[in-house]
Amino acid sequence: MDSYVRKIREESPTLNEIVFLNHASRGPLHGRTLKAANRYLDKWKSYDFSKNREVRLGAREKFAKLINASKEEVTFSPDVTHGSKLVTNMMQYEKDSNIVCFWNDYAGQVYQALYLEKTRKIEYRPVQDKDNTLDPEFFAERIDKNTVLVLLSHVQWLTGSRANLEEISKIAHENDAYIVVDTIQSTGALINDVKKWNVDFLTCGVAKWLLGPSQRGFIYMKKELINEFFPPFAGYYGTDPGSHDEPYWDVKKLEYQSSIEKFTDINPGDFLYWIASEGMQIILDYGIEKVQERIFQLTDYLIEELSNLKGTKIVSPLAKENRSGIINLRVENNIEIVKKLRTKQIVTSSRFGGIRISPHFYNTKEDLDTFVSTLASLI
């Protein structure tokens, strides 16, 4: 165990008490994020909010770095679903338009397609999978010149299946469609590169692999698209207040900023971005390349150990190019087993008829050994 990993573990109130393997649900409390929260509370105590904007913009810059974007292409969002909702609602649809989404994607993605189908009669084209793997060819079969938008998660929340975004984006763009990708199960765990992927929009929350609080996130939009679209919702934050020292919004007309912030329709909420900023800094200090390498080392080891358990089946893709930090193990009575594991201070999730295990870079082989041996005693 290297010194950075040891320090992170020692400082975390959560990791000191439990074997935490549930980052696909919500990250644990870390010592550094707790200190960030307390710093904000100390500022609030003295009614000093002078650092709020600086911290918030710093958080935006950190997120931009983690997805290889410029800070001018990123703005604030209350959660991951808000980004998908924003993009879906600012598109222009014709009578014969369609929208494409993986059939078993996260509800926040699929529901956008179902909503349009229900309220505007826009055709929804679900994409199937094969053995929980998303083949770009399956998307090619559903996308055509009438496709307006492709909704997709980079990493699937149930199985950890990782999509080939570069290929799927290419298919979408060849048909003049846009693509919005949800990276909440990817950013902070895997190398993200919006330039390489060539995605148009990205939405992400900070509560999972980015080690931040719930109900805060970010939206990315290609720079060349910012002036192409108009916000579908009215909100004061996206307009020009004139001055941050004495803000005033012209209530006689609605005139948005020219930057990406015009798509931020609510106050971002400073307190939560103080915490989010420190969570992302934990990742950046270690390096996202090392984070990804470490996660794959741990999941390689976990797959090997789980293969010896009778009566179980790994339903996550095993090919490295299709994998992520999430492993789903199909097992009978998964809900009861997850509850029993929790009583033994081991935290996982029951998902998709199995146990979803999601270690981060600071987990250890000893954590996984404890999980596997305890699980073996319960099945």
C-alpha cells in the first residue's frame, strides 16, 4: 500500500469503520471533504462568503480537467439527470423524429425518451445488448437520419458495462444526431476524454466516484454548440447580474449570458461545491491514470477470487475494454445477503438480481478478501 492510499484510508471516518465497496451508489465520507465542509461552516459562522465564487469556479475547473474539457465548456447542475433533461428539452423535434437510448440504461436517461414518447409522440428506439455488452453495431441498427438525440451512460449502473463512446458518437454524427452521455459511473474512476469521444454533451453528478455530496454535478457542452442552443427553462442565474458586488437582474427583459452559464437555471449552491471540490482534488492528487490502473488491478483480483465461488455468476462483461469499476455477481437471495454483509460492516448494493461491488483506488486486496470470505460463508 503506497503512502497516499494509506493516508486517505487513515483520514476517512467511513473507511476506518467499514469495508466500503459501494462507490457506484454513493462515496464514503473522507477526512479532506469533512474538513472542506467545516471550512465553509466556519466562513458561514462569521458571515464571510467572499471565497464562494472562487471555490465554485475552481471546482468547475477541476471537473473540466477530469474530462479533458476547457472550463468554458462546463457549467453547474443540481444532479446528473438534470443534464439529460436539459439537453433533451432544448432539441428541436419533427413529426418523424426519433430518440435512441439503451433499453436498460439508468432511469434518468431512459425516462427522457419515454417522456417525449408520451407527451410529444416522439418515437423512442431502445437499443438491446448481448450478454450485458453494448455493441456499437446495435446502435447503428437503431440510429438513422431521423434520430435527433442518442442518450447513453458511459458505464452502466447495473453491470458496469462500458460503452465504446468513440464509435457510437461517430455513428450518431454520421446521421446528424447529437449524443449526450451520463458519466456518473465513470468520471473519477476511469480516464474520461470528451475530445477523443467526440460527444456533444456530458452530464455527471459528484456523489459517487468523485467523492462529493449528492445533488450536485456538472454539464459539459461542446464549445461550438453553446451559441447554437437556447435554454429550455427560465432562470436568473444564466442572466447577467451586472455586478457580483451589487447584483441586479433586469426584470423587464430576459437576456441570457453568452457563455455556457446561460444553461444554469438555478443557484449552484456554494456549500456543496466546497465539498465537491475537495473530493475531486483527492482524485487529481493521485492522478486519474493511476486511479484507473489501481481500480482495474482490484477488479482483476476480485474476478479471479469470485470465480471460485460455487452458485454464483459474474454478469458484468469480462473483456477489459468493456469493463469498469463495477462488478455484478449474480447470486440467489442477493437482497438478504447484502443486508447480512452490512451487519458485518461490509457495504455493497443489491442490484439486477446480484451483488454490485464497486471498489475505488484506495480499497485493498484485504478488503476484497474480507468480502469474498464473508460472502462464501453466507451462500
